[in-house]
Amino acid sequence: MASGQNHQLLIMRHAKSDWDAQYGRDFDRPLSKRGLNNVQAMAGWLSNQGLAPDKVVSSPATRAKQTSSLLLKSMELDKKNISWDERIYEAGLGDLLKVIEDHCEGVQRLLLVGHNPGLDSLVQYLAMQQPQTTLTGKLMTTAAIAVLDYGEGNISTDDGSAALVELMRPKELL
């Protein structure tokens, strides 16, 4: 699936968090055991598909930081390729588009790790075709990864500018 010259945007929702954890703020919620396992499964899938990101930009919320860090560790990639961007936490479509614009220059494959509902809106906006939801109507489930392909053109934030070539969810791997 991955082409040597194609520019791609990978969009990943943070993995399942621990709602039972006693943390004062939503921002501080860590991953659950299931979430940790799902990140490793998704890292294996990315590796098998040849989709190692050149750069990662992630929300600094604990669950997103854990997702990003564990993903890169599992793929044996350098964590110095991660940028933490506060705009991603609670971001809407416009904020996410700006984050991508600010981080995509000179990058062949960018991975954005964030939260819903913003990521659902982002995938629907950028994809040329309507993405397939789950039976319960969900698009970006926890730890899901959407692979948007721009061909040989640069990563763009224009409406319908990318082909959605894959939408992988952990349940499809486990």
C-alpha cells in the first residue's frame, strides 16, 4: 500500500483511556491496559504496512502522549521526532488544519495524534470519499488510524484533497 514517493497524513485517535483513574482533570487521564495493548497492535500494523512516520505531532494530554510515545517505542523510532502541540487538545476542525499546516513542510509522512470529535471532522473534511463508520456510527474509535494519501503532491489541508486509503481500527487486528 505505501508508495515510496507518496505524501501521507496519518491521523490517530489516542488509545483507550482509564476512566476509573483518579485524576483531577480530563487532560491527565492515562491509558487503560486495553489502550496500551491496542497501541502496540497498531504499531505492529503500521510497521507491517511500511507506514513509519517521519514526524509525529501530538496532543500533550497524558493519554495522547502515552499513545505517541509507546507507538514510536514499539516501532523502534526515535522519540525526538515528536512535537507536542497544545492546540490539538479540544481542537475543532480549523485548529487541526492549522496544526497540520504548521508541521507538514518538508515531511513525507506526518502522524497526528489527537482526540474526538475533532479527528472525525478532520478525516471527513480531508478525504475525497465518505469514510466508513462502525455499525454504531463511529468513525475514529480509540487507537484508530486513518491513512490519507496525497500521491506525489504535498500534504494539503484543502477539502477533499486526499484519498483515504485505509481506516484501521484495533478491533480489526485483535
